[in-house]
Amino acid sequence: MSDRIAVCLETTTKRTFARAVDWPGWARGGRTEEAALVALAATGSRYAAVAAEVGEPFVAAAYEVVERTPGGASTDFGVPSVITAFDRRPVDAAEAGRLVQFVQAAWAIFDRVAAAAPPELRTGPRGGGRDRDKMVRHVDEADHAYAQVLGIKVPAPDRAIPPTVAAMRAAMLEALSRPSDGSPIAGRKWPPRYAASRIAWHALDHAWEIEDRTDSR
């Protein structure tokens, strides 16, 4: 990969997301384009751990905005939700395998962080935020919803029954592993590059939130 990070921006009057289009799961938001890019850069060292999990060299030396698109209500809510022209690029077998590896890495990091965290997490500045078990359940429920967007029908995951989580993830990874001309998976909504980015982003976003809200005393 090039040292230059290609970034797409999705913007509303309230919020911007900066998303590294070739690094699945690396996206951060801010009130302005500049703030979003600063937030993205600030998590470069954290994202390096994801690349290391995959075994891929990672150097965030410079950022290049390659596409700007209007955001929407989901952007304002805090979700990088715009499918860009870069997301619609074809995916060959090698790139599909790479997408799978990054999603696996994001899940692995989330699981490790959650397992090491205390049940009760430090509250946010306004006193809110889910505790650990609710966070884990939220991520699993979101993944189940994402699986449906990929045309996958599996039972709802239950951490008390580990095979349900494993089966859901395996089905999602199988869908992502197929070469594609860039069309939405299963003819639905998300092309493979966006799907991998969205799934990995959600797991990493909450892994980093758990880390930030874990009392280190």
C-alpha cells in the first residue's frame, strides 16, 4: 500500500466523517472536515494495531482527500454511511481475502478489549454510555443487522451460546470473501468494500470506546 492515505469525506452542516477508503474500519468524525481529518490522524497509531493483526505494513505519512460527498441523517447520528465511488471499485480474489482479514482483525481486537475490561465502564462527560456487557450485546446485534443487509439469515447471536456468534461471523466473512464487480452484495445495498469498512469500523469504534472508558486505577 502507498504511504499516502486516500480519504473520502462525507459532510453535513453538523458533522463530517473522514474514512480511509483502502483501510477497512478506519473512519473518524468531527464537526468540520478539518476536525474529522485531525481525528482520523489521531487514531493512526491505534489503527496500526489492526494492520499488525493482519500482518500488513502500515505508515500514515500523508492524507489525500480523493472524494467529497454529502452526508445524511446517519452521518449526523455518528455513522459513516455514504457509499462512495471508491467503495464501488471491483474486488478480485486477493482483495476480497484482504477485506476478510481486516474484518476478522477488528472483531478479534473488540473481543480482546471487551474480555479485558471491567463490567462497569467509566461514564461519559454527560454521565451516559453502555457498560461492557451492553456494549458487547450492541455490537453483536449490529452485526446481526449487517448480516441481513448482506442477504444472510442466521439466528440472533448469543454470547451464552458461542457457536451462534461464530456462525454469524463465518457467514458474513464468506459473503465478503467472494470476488465482485463492485455491485452490492446479494443485490441489496452494500458493495464489499463498504460492507467491510462499516462492519470493521463499528467493532473498532466500540473497542476504542471501551479502552477510553476503562478506569486505569
